[in-house]
Amino acid sequence: EAQVTQNPRYLITVTGKKLTVTCSQNMNHEYMSWYRQDPGLGLRQIYYSMNVEVTDKGDVPEGYKVSRKEKRNFPLILESPSPNQTSLYFCASSLYRGQPYEQYFGPGTRLTVT
Amino acid sequence: DQQVKQNSPSLSVQEGRISILNCDYTNSMFDYFLWYKKYPAEGPTFLISISSIKDKNEDGRFTVFLNKSAKHLSLHIVPSQPGDSAVYFCAASEGSRRSQGNLIFGKGTKLSVKP
């Protein structure tokens, strides 16, 4: 089954404790991206990657890191999480770099930072 | 400032009737528009899209209309079904940023279809 998976689905952590949210897709997609969804703000792009070893900042990259060592994986790293990073996070992927509109989203990771 | 606006946070419709979800945008460089549907505890799923060279795109019960002069698009669902109850996000992309795949999303409209 074609899908985007994220782990963990739920995470409660404390300020400053490094964490990684994994994202994996099995569709051989070139393009991958991370979004966060906050009440009243919709979905905002954090980072994106157009291919292996190619990553760039989205609209809200502060406090996050990413890496793309393999085509299928695109982990999101919070080196020192803060309460304002409490949010619902979505990973997405799409086939064509030049046409990334129809993005497939993962199920989401709900992160709480206390 | 918000470039994609969905001014109705919620909409309630009777089963079998038409649902109309609206979306306004401010950036005249946007040239591709999409609608995503999101159920609770799931990621958004792509529903339908439209390019700025068109003013209408239809897919089964779903039709998207684009009025470029008014910077307005709408999603029509006919007939509405209880399974359509979800949050609907409007999203837009501009040509200059297309390679980023940067979709600018609205805040969403929660549609409730009552049996």
C-alpha cells in the first residue's frame, strides 16, 4: 500500500530534550516536506527536500532541522524543543519536483512540549 | 498577512443538498489551487485542483470554480453525503515558488453534513 508513515504518532516531552520525528514514504517520491498545523493558522511549511541531500527552509524553519540521506526518509529534528513547538506535524511527499502539488500526507504526529 | 483565506470556520448542510466552500486569495501570482480534505486523526488527502488557465474543474460530485478577477475560488459538493463531513483546506501555489512545492494553506472550513 502506497503511504507516508510517521513515528511516533504522539509524543510528550520536556523543554530542551532533543527529539526526532521520522517520516518514510514507499512511493519512490523525490519531493518531501514537513508542515505544522496550529489552531487558527492552517498548515505551514517547515522544511522541504527536492531530492537526496537537497533540503531547504520553508516558511517556519526556526528551531527545526532535517536531513535527507535516503530518498524514502525525511526525519524532522528538534534539537532543543520549546513549548511553542507544541503542534501537530505532518510529513508529505510527491512524485515530481516540478509538479509537487498533489502531495500525499502522513497521518500526523502530535507533539506536546512542556 | 494571510494570503489564502477561508472565512467560514464551519458549514452545516443537509444530506443531499449542495455544499459550497469558499476561499479567497490575495497573491495575484498564485496560479494553481488545490483542495484537501482532512478527517480527524488523519493527514490531509488531496481532493481536486485547478490551474489558473481554467475556471472550472469537475471530478464526480466535486467541482472547483475559479474567479481570477475576484481572486476567489469555491468548492461545490453535490449531493453532499455524511461521509463528506471533514475539514476542507484550500491551498495555493505560485509559479515562482513551484519548485519548492510550497503550498500556502487556508485555515480550513469544517463541513458537517447532517443525515
